[in-house]
Amino acid sequence: MSQSDPQKHEGHNPFGELLGLHFTSIEDGHSRCSLEIREGHFNPYGVVHGGVIYSLADTGMGGALYSRLKGDERCSTVEIKIVYFRPVTSGTLTCDSEVIRRGRRLAFTESEIRRGDRLIAKATGTFSIFKADGGLG
Amino acid sequence: MSQSDPQKHEGHNPFGELLGLHFTSIEDGHSRCSLEIREGHFNPYGVVHGGVIYSLADTGMGGALYSRLKGDERCSTVEIKIVYFRPVTSGTLTCDSEVIRRGRRLAFTESEIRRGDRLIAKATGTFSIFKADGGLG
Amino acid sequence: MSQSDPQKHEGHNPFGELLGLHFTSIEDGHSRCSLEIREGHFNPYGVVHGGVIYSLADTGMGGALYSRLKGDERCSTVEIKIVYFRPVTSGTLTCDSEVIRRGRRLAFTESEIRRGDRLIAKATGTFSIFKADGGLG
Amino acid sequence: MSQSDPQKHEGHNPFGELLGLHFTSIEDGHSRCSLEIREGHFNPYGVVHGGVIYSLADTGMGGALYSRLKGDERCSTVEIKIVYFRPVTSGTLTCDSEVIRRGRRLAFTESEIRRGDRLIAKATGTFSIFKADGGLG
């Protein structure tokens, strides 16, 4: 069930590459991904854009769930809510994601985004699971 | 109260530039922004990454609210929930955002993201409003 | 597809009866339900408890979706986010709900709760659709 | 900062009494409340109504935050998202809530609702904090 090669999951992610996001682990319903903050991540107020932090969560949740899918299963994001606690302007962001419930057709995930040991944001998400040859909900 | 020069708001948005996002209107509690889908927006499954669509919503909400702020006010995203209806693989995404309630310290916003006339995603958000020289909640 | 007898849907809802909630229409992906505020609805601060307003939304969404189900289909709430705009202390609350997208296995709904013409709260929800003899996600 | 008498907080909650909800602890940013499922809690499908479970979360979050307020501070729910994992038809529901961040004007909370050791639902919320003599956001 687990996925031993996070690079394989990461290797096909053009948007992840645009952001500089990379996975350090994808295993057994958990994932960790991170990115180093750079100029292109800033919003008009000079802090990291909420979309960058969200993208860590969405990508990390997908990675965590990927490790719980069978070979012929695919998943897609149904909805995510993200809450921001603190602005961040430099350093490395790390996102820990977890599958908290995996049903037959739906899975529920959570992410925590940190800079060092400071919690920057949290997110909760719902994903749809379907067969590679089937359709979405 | 309205903002006649959307380029000015857009001009300082490095992450918007990274995505290719641009505003076409910011006025009276509403905004419209869009981006043309390109290779760098894709996720591992070959569809536009949820983070790209989310970034349109977050940025568009901020633009819509910006048009309702006074000169010494600033805003930041508290939380956003986004729901995805359909995958999208090409074309131009347009995001219409609106301030549905603007209180003294909190504002509530909504976004609809479309490709042509097809609804791709919807988002609802809460923003904090504060004085430029004051702090966050 | 539509449901001409809202009383039938309402008749089996013990919690709705506890709250004093009743439907005035359930048709074609829309519903309207309402309740008259009474002493038992208040929270410790003397305003209507958020759970009362939420229950209107959850019930109303279920009613709206019910009108779009086939005879052998059932639905259950996956998640709902509700946002509160104003406290309310008396009068009648009316909740208008709508199915904004009905897929094969998932449906997306929205509710607006008003007192008179004042918007009190808005909610967005995801529902799971399944066969009466099948299981949940 | 903590609140040693949960009954005091509970004593003025008419909606809590209507539901049969009671607190067993409110202390230091945490709370536990519960209710015994009874006939009046059911929805049309014969399972506990989502509004009952939500009300545990909303009430429990308010209790947890109450223990972190100063004497002249009040709070109100800004928004809550709740996710349901399993239907429930009998027994006692217990809700553990926690303040995960308490800012000056905003607080963020989480709740887990269980029946025995089975997780039934989770919720995340945002609350506004204001002075008793001041206004809402």
C-alpha cells in the first residue's frame, strides 16, 4: 500500500516544479513536502501568497492519499478549506499531510504547514476516489 | 471607494506573474481576473492543479476587497474553502469575485471560476481588515 | 424529478419538529424552509444558537437535493461550511437552498438564511449520493 | 484564565438544554461536552441529524474559547466547517474541542465528535473576539 519512491510521484508535477515543491516522504497515508520561499512566491503585500501555501496542502494531501490507493484507483480534490495563522516572508515551508479516513469512494485528509516549528496554516480536504477507467462523481 | 487602475494592484504581485494571472477589473467590491492555462499549471494527472484555481480565487477576493478598503486599511486572508466541479486541461480560466459583506474588521467574499460559460470551481472566504500600522487578529 | 408534497419529506423529521422547522417548498433542486425563533433556540449570550441556523441549512440542502434524486437513491451530508454575518434574536428565519451541481455520486448545494430581507448566514455543502441498497463512500 | 465551573457556562444555554447537551469540562482552551442520543435527534432517514452533531461542535468550541477569554471579552462564531465520517443511530456522543490559536481578535478551534472510540465527525472553526461593550467585526 505504501509508496517507497516519492520522486516518482513528484516527477510528473509541472506545477510543483514551478513552485519549487518537492516531496521528502510519501508513505502509509502520510506525506511530507516542502518548498524554499523565493521572490516568485510573494503577494502584493510582500508576504508569501496564500496560493503557495494552499498548493503545498493540496499537493501533500494528494500524495498522502496516493499511498493508500490501489493500482487502478485515481483521486481528485473535491474541496479544501485552509486557515492561515501567520504571515511568512522567508525560509522553508514544510507541509505534513495525513489521510484521516479512507472510504470506498471518499477520503478525508488534513495538512499542517509550518516554518520551523511555527504553525503557519492548517487545511482539511475531501477527495473523490474512482477507477482509472471510470468517471468522477 | 472603487479602484480604477487594476494594473496598479496587479503590478506588485510576483506570484500572480509566475502564474500568468492578470486582473481585468477591480471595482466597487467586485473583481475579475484570469489566466491562460499553460504547461506549468498541470498536476501529475495532466489537469490544471487545484492550487492554480485556488490562487485565482484568493487573488481575486483580495482584489475585490481592496476596492472597498480605505487608504490606511490592509487585509489578509483568514480562511478560504474551495470546491471543484470539473477538471480542466486547456483554455482560459476567468475568476469573478465579490465582497458579500464588509464589516469593520472582517469581510466575506465569494469567487466563481469558469472556463467559457462552464463553472469549474467556487470558493468562499473570510478576510481580516486592519490598519496599516496595526496588527493582525 | 420534482417533489410536489413538501409535507411528506418533512413528516419524518423528528429533529425538524424539535426545532419547529417546516418546509414551504421542495421542487426542482430548490427548497425553502423556515422556523419561528423561540426561547429554546437561544445560546448563552441570548442570541439564536449557531446550531439552529446550521440545522436550517443542512435540512434545506437535503430537501433541495431530495427533489433531484431518483426513487432508489439516498443522500447524506459529507461536509458543510457555514458563515455567520449577523446575530439574530427574534422573528422568523427563512432558508433558501439550491443544488448547484448534481453529479452521479456527489452533489453540491448552497443555502442562504435570512430574517426578512437581511442575510444572516450562508452555507455551502457537499452531499454523497448512493443507492438505497448500497453503502456510503 | 481557566474556568472551573462548567455548569455556570452551561446553565444559560436554552438550546443546549433542548438538545440534552451538557459540558463535563471547560478548562485552559479545551472543553468536553456530550449528549445521549434520543428520538428527537433523528433526521428523516432514522440517523442522528447533522445539526445535532454540529451543535455539539459549535457549543464545545465556544466553551473551549470561553476558558481563554478575559472578563470583559465575548466571542461569536464566524464560520465552521464540519465533515461527517459515519452515521450514528444510538448511544452517547462526546465532543472534544480545543483552541488551536488565540489571537487578539480571532481564535481558531477544532472539535472531534466520537461515539465511544469511533470518530463520527470533525469540525474547524473561526471565532471573533470583542469587548463586551464593543461591536462585532
